[in-house]
Amino acid sequence: MTVETLVSRMNGQPSTKQTPTRRKTVLFCRGCEYQGPPDGPWIIHRKPDSDVYLCPNCNTTVTVRDRFDNWE
């Protein structure tokens, strides 16, 4: 691809082409490379102040998210 072609494609106009898009929020497992949305099949251990997300394939801890629902 030439520079001229690249510049002509980068005209700042939004694309009207409908393409299937991936969700912006995706969790990734470093242990087995499994990925999925936060509301997917992750194993969630709820603790008083946080939620611990484990991979459904290999039980690797993927993330720990603070819970703020107990604030007064």
C-alpha cells in the first residue's frame, strides 16, 4: 500500500460499513488464553470487598474487582 493510498483512506470520515464488532470489555486468561466478556462463564468468588474472577478452563485468577456496594 502506498502512502497516497493510505492518506486517501484516512480522510476522517466515519465508516458507514457495518462490520461485526467485538465487545470492548473482554477478560483474558494468561494461563490458557481463554477470553470472554465479564458477564460470561467466569467463576466468580464474591468476597465482602471484592469479586475474584477465575478462568472457567484452568482456574487461573484473571482479575480482582473491588466492590463498592457496601459504601454508605
